[in-house]
Amino acid sequence: MFELWMEGLMALVSLSMAICFGRLYMGPTTPDRTVAFDLISVHAVGLLVLASMRFEDSVLLDAALITAILGFLGTVMFAHFIEQTPSGEEEE
């Protein structure tokens, strides 16, 4: 029963992640894409943690930690890019 719940949760998080990929692709502005990127990294961490619980593999927790760190650094990088962009030159 536990495995069924875990697989259901992983499917739900995967669906939500697919919606975030749609927002990343459609935009329309850089801040929208930045938030979508951050949400995708959060979803990836969630999927790795759920998979770690489902398959009882602690190595996946290390991968989740690295993914969280890289997702945070990517979000900071995008925020720095947005801060450096003059306000009148943002893409539509």
C-alpha cells in the first residue's frame, strides 16, 4: 500500500513539474521563467526524496541535496541577471 501511495505522489509531482515546464517555455517575461525554473528545481528535489523513500536508497538524498543547491544557485543567477537588466529592455 505504501508503494502505491508513493507512486501516486510521484505521478502528481511529475504532472505539476510538467506544468511548470510549460510556464518556463511560454514565459512571457524573464521573471516568469525564473519562478518556473525555481519551481522545477523544487519539484526535482521532491521527486528525488519521494524516490528515495520509495526505493529505500539513501544515495538519492545526496542527489536531492545537490539538486537543491544547484537550483538555488541558478535562481540567484537569474535574479542577478534581472537586476542588471535595464527596466525598459525586458523581453515581451
